[in-house]
Amino acid sequence: MDYCFFSYKYNISGFESALFSTPHFVYICLAFLSVILLGYFLRKVDHKKFRIFMLVVAIVLLVLEIVKVSWESYYDITTGRGFNAMGILPIYTCSLLTYTSFVAVFAKGKTREAALAWIGTIGLICGCIGVIYTNALNWYPFWTFGAFHSLTYHYMLLLMGVLVLSTGCIKLEWRHVFLSWIPILLLSIIASPVNYCYGGDYMSTYSGDGVPLMHDLANTLAGYNLRPIYTFIMIAAYLLISLIVVSVYKLIVFIYRKIKQNKQDQTIKIQPSQ
């Protein structure tokens, strides 16, 4: 295969997929290991410092997104393909990390809380899935900018999700299930019309490509001219994802407190009487 770091997907002859290749497996292992370690060692970091870190991450991701969109759009337009409104716009579910990070840094009150709730629930799951199943590797070899952009973005999704929880920037409560859903609803107002106009699948709300069960459901409903029902079901599914994350978080906190309480009780029992 003959390609360079900035090769475009259509110009790579002989390429099939780098998904679950050896470099990808190494990346998965390093990603999860580093996230666990960073979550532990940075758990007591000052919240003001963490905001600065979040701002830096948001700016870096924004720059990477601008470079990616500009690079691919230039190629598509100059080669007669036209602007790729079906897939190039930054209105995927994962794209919310850039927007919510800026909101979490500069906003206050419920607005900031909703942004942090999304990062710590839906964003965390999107990052976990994206690290394991990096769909971009079906389009780009591992050592190219297209792959680098996707691998970096999904890693940061996972990392930021873990850090907002481990640092205590947000302590998930049941109300955060709905607050985390607000960014989804706002983005879907843009993504869904674009999907129906251009046939894209932003936020997986049109055809559910690559989403187990949802793709078949979308095709079935589309056969009865009921695709909008699938769109509403998919948007509601994000609410379920958030509910699961909050439930697991609550369970972990409950178990941790029980263990801590048991240790304290045992310490009291073994203390010598005065």
C-alpha cells in the first residue's frame, strides 16, 4: 500500500480495514489503562485547574475538527464530489464533547451542570464504544491523520467522562439523567433535519448504521414510511444510556460507602477500652 499521513480514504489502494489490527488492540489497552491511572491520580486535582485542562482539550479538539473538515472538504470539492453534507459536519453525538467542554468551562448553574452530566454519562459511553470500535479505521489506515483524529477524539471522550466523575466536578444524581439528555435534544434539532434532507446518519437517528438492533428497526419502520418513529426511538435511547450510567454510578457509590463503613466499624471494635 502506498499512502502518507495525510492520505485521503479514496486514494489508498489495497486498504481494507485497520479495525482490530495489532496497533488498534495496543491502542485499546493503553487507552483504558491510562484512563484508569489518570482517573485515580488526578482525582484530587483542583477544580479550577481542571477547568483550564478542559479548556485546552476543547480548543485542541476544535482545531483538529476544523483541520479535518477543511482537509476532506477541499478534496471532495476539488475532485468534483461536492461538499459532503452527509458525513463531514460536526454534528455527530460524539461531536458534543467539544461543545459541552466549552459550556462546562464558561457557563454556570444548570447549563454547566447539563454539560458536565452529558460528559459523565452519554459522552463516557460514546468514548468507551469509540475506543473499542473505532469506525474510522474502516476508512483510514492506523497511521494517518483521519485515524489519528478519531482515535484522539474518542480517547478524550472516555478520559473526560472519567475525570469529571473522579474529580467530583459532578456527582451524579437521578436528575442528571434528564439534564444529560438536553445536549442530545439540542443537537438532534440540527442533525435530524440534515439527515432527512441529505440521507446522512448523524447521531444514528436516520438509519442506525452500525448500531445493533437499531439498524434493522430503522429499515423495518422505513418500509412502512415510519422512519420518524425510529428517529424518536433512537433519541429516547440516549436517555436510557444515561439512566444506566447513573444507576451504575449510584451502585458503585453505595458499595464504596458500605465498605468504608464496615472498615470504620471494625476499627471501633478493635480499639482497646479506656
